[in-house]
Amino acid sequence: MNEDIRIHSWPCSYYLDTSKQWIPGKLSLTPLSIKFTADKTGELLVDFHLSGISEIKKESSHLIFSSLTILEKGTKHWFSSLHPNRNVVFNILEHFWREQLVSSQEAGAGAALESSKGKELTGMLEGSQKRLEDTAKVLHSQGEQFDNIMKGLHKIEGDMDVAD
């Protein structure tokens, strides 16, 4: 599976411990990793594999701001101001993280997994996007047909007024 495929991205802020500040940017989920890219510089500040995560938790920073923490190889990463909200992002990240854990445990036990739930969900998302694009094209075409019908009706109505 291509590592560059992005499952979803969320605008948020990341606490950069070295400069002790919150950096606005985008948190991105790929089939195998989590990445954070800063808005201003476009710099990739966080990039780690789902398999390296030991814990994902909902916490509060400074007892006020709802945050999401990800513990990866002993380092705690803080994400806040998550859109649409913390619970949505938490549920999605936790789902893909747990799926990665399950699939790596089964692979370690010698079980050959043809497709996991995460891969299946990614395929469903791609299929849904394709159907949505096709539907939009058909609706656009039907809208143009409707506009042409309305023009014809207005012309007939004008001709009827002249005939009266």
C-alpha cells in the first residue's frame, strides 16, 4: 500500500516542546503513519508509524484546552484545537492505530492477512469519492438540460403572448 495516500487531515495545533509554543498546522493520517505539517513553513514536524504508538489519550492542556496526546517511543505529542472536534479525531486515529496493532500481531503470528479493516475502509472511501464525482458530473449535465428546457418554455410562453 502506498505510504503517501492520505486518509484524512485535520487542522489543529501541535505543541512544539523545544520552543515551548503551539504551532498551527495539519494533522494527517496515512495507512501507516501520523504526520503534522506546520502551516506557515510547510515543515514536517511530526512523522511516526502507527506501530510505534503506545497510547492515544484525550487530555486537557493547562486544565482548559481539550487536547489529544499520542505517546510514541516515550515521547508525548500534544495536539489541540482539533477540527471538527477532539472526539472525532480521537475515534478515527484510535481505530486505525488499533487496526495496525491487530494486523501486525496477526502477521507476527504467521497469519497471512489479505486485507484488513483499515484497507477495506480506505477502499470504500476511494469508491465513495469516485461515485460522488460521477454523481456530480451527471447532476451538472442534468442541470444544463433543465436550463435548456426552461429556455424553451420561456420561448414558447413568449410566442404564446405574441399569438394572443
